[in-house]
Amino acid sequence: MAHHITIETPRLLLRPLTVADAPAVFAWGSDPEVNRYMAYPLERSVADAEAWLRQVEQADGRSDYDFGFVRKADGLLIGSGGVYRRKKEFWRRAWWVLGYNLRRDCWGQGYATEAAQAMLDFARRKRGARIFIASHAVDNPASGRVMEKCGMKCEGAGQYAKLDGSQIFQTRRYRLEV
């Protein structure tokens, strides 16, 4: 069962996503520019967004925290992201993965950094998280700047593929240990 956590920042309300959010999620999930470096395939319909949101609603609410980013000024759902706990085999301690995405018309306004910092703080304070990992496509340096603003340090390179296998991206991997 999904979590019931809400986080407030100066400009955003981070809250659980629901199937009712499908039209707003489709607004950025169907944008080829937003989707360009994302692992998930381009959404072709609101039904695609609904299917993904059903999966989110069924996620483990104790180790996976997906949030919708609602802009307080107008109540618009402008993006989503989360922190996700992973097993202890890596570095012999548990670590958390950070991710985020935003509508294109909200890029470059500090929303991703504000949301990412809030999610990291939540995982640290409420779940005892100490190690965070994130990565971005080398060709998407703006995402790396968000990670750096959150105190993460680049620790190496890697790669990831779109879930449908259609594209492989070279990445920069970041880490924060607190």
C-alpha cells in the first residue's frame, strides 16, 4: 500500500500520487523533451499514466516514496519524484535512490532542487537514511546540477537503458552520505 506522507516546502506540496492525477501526469509524461532521458516509455494516452499510477499506489509504502509535486501558488501538479530504499548488499549498508521529473514549463525555476532537498530530508529524518544515490544522463547536465545543489558528489559513470530497451544512456552517478 502506498504511503500517506505529505511534505511542505516554501513553494511546493509533495503528496502521494493517485490515479486521479493521470491527466496532469500525462501532460509531462507525453512530452518527448521531458521523456527524453527518462527510463519509462513516452506515454501515448491518459490510460498509460493511469496504469503507472496504479503501480505507484500498490508500491511498498515503507521503502518506496513517490510524491507528486504540487505548486502551491496555483495547485498545479508540476512533476513527480521519490526516494526508494534498496537492499544492504551494496556498500554493505542500505542506500536510497533519488529521482525526479518536471513539466517542461517548470524547468529552470528551482522546483526540482526544492523537491529533491525535501525528499532527502524526509528520508534522513523519518527513515534514518544515510546514503543516497542518483544518476543522470550525461547529455542532461541540468539534472546533475540539481544533485550538486543537494550536496551530492559525482562519484563515477555508468549507464541505464529505457525500460523498453530502445535506448542506452551514458550517465554520471552521484552519492551523498550523511
